[in-house]
Amino acid sequence: MRLDLWTSAFCASCGAARRVAADAAALVPGLTVTERDVAAHPDDVEHLGIRSTPTIIVRRDDGAEVFRSPGVPTRDQLLVAVAKAL
């Protein structure tokens, strides 16, 4: 399963999102976290419909999206989403 964290250089909440994502990765073996800057990937941002940072997207191994959070989810919300991806 995969967690994509979309951030920007001027995002005040992105640090909190990084911490929540890191907590989830520490607790869930096999969870891959990839951080991407929206400015570096504008075509992907448009294709995915990302409108704000941070945005967290959790995907199953087959790439299907199971959770999206514009903003910072709680650790528990993110862990429930990761469980859906199993």
C-alpha cells in the first residue's frame, strides 16, 4: 500500500501532515510514504484534482485510491484508511 503526501514550500500545515504520515509508516509494516511537491508535478496535481496542501492519498497495491484527506488527518483517521488499503 502507498501513501502519497502532496505538499508545497509555503504550506503551514505540511509539517503536521509529515509527522502523521511518519507515525503511520512507523506503525504499519509495508506502508510506503512518498512526498511530492505540487510545484514540481503540476500535471499530476491537475490530473488528481489536488486543490490544497497538504493532501494525503492512500492507495492499495493495485493503485486504487481508498482515502483522500485535504488537510491534516489525525493519526487514527489515517490508520483506519491504511487498514482499508490492506
